[in-house]
Amino acid sequence: MLSITHSAIFVLDQDEALDFYVGKLGMEVNTDVDLGFMRWLTINAPGQPEREVLLELPGPPAHDDATAQKVRELVTKGATGFALGLRTDDCRKTYEDLVAKGVDVTSEPTEQSYGIDFGVRDPFGNNIRVVQPAPAQVVQER
């Protein structure tokens, strides 16, 4: 395998998802196409169109009605686990910006061994981590 090109996040309303992911988090719309049987709606980080995230509605063609309802319930409970990780150069400033935009914050910026991170939740319940990686440490050879 050469690279990861697509991943997906289940959302309950694609227009509301656009408002959140593009309007609040600053992502870009990559593709927005009505395929007839579904809306193919992808976003990407600014300047990174090769790595798309599908904002997918539970339902056809992947799910029957009963399965789609169970997926919606799991998403709403935040039970789908870690949905997305985003990188920032200034975790504390990004945190302040997102709080000012009314984003649901689940944890404040915290120093970790790998850098500084905090958590947010999208309007549907998906968990997102925002990370400012620690500077790379140079290991000197003896």
C-alpha cells in the first residue's frame, strides 16, 4: 500500500456536518456529489486534498434500516471511539478559537509525552483529538 486516501466518519446530517467541519474546524470541501443512492461528501485539511474524510450518513447502500438506526444510536452516544485526529501548531490558541466558536470541548489542553492535546466532540457525538506534537528530540550518537 502506498498511502491512505479516504476514511469515513458517520454523521447524522451532512449539512450540519459541513457547518461544523468546514465552518468551525476550518476543513475544506473536497467532493460534494449526489450519486443518486447517496451524497458523496468529503472534506480534507487545507492544502491536503489527497487525504479525504467521507462525511457518511448511516443507511443505504451500506446499511439496512435496522443497522442504520443502531449506528445512529452509537454515534450519538460517542461510542464509535476515536473518530479523527487533527494536528495544530498552537494547541492553546486553537482551543481558544474553538471555544469561541461554541465547539463542544471534552477536555482542555494537556501536556502529554507526545505534545499537547485536547478533545472536542462534533454535533453528532464523534470524538476528535487536536494535537500539537512535541518537538522532535535529537538523539546524539556516542
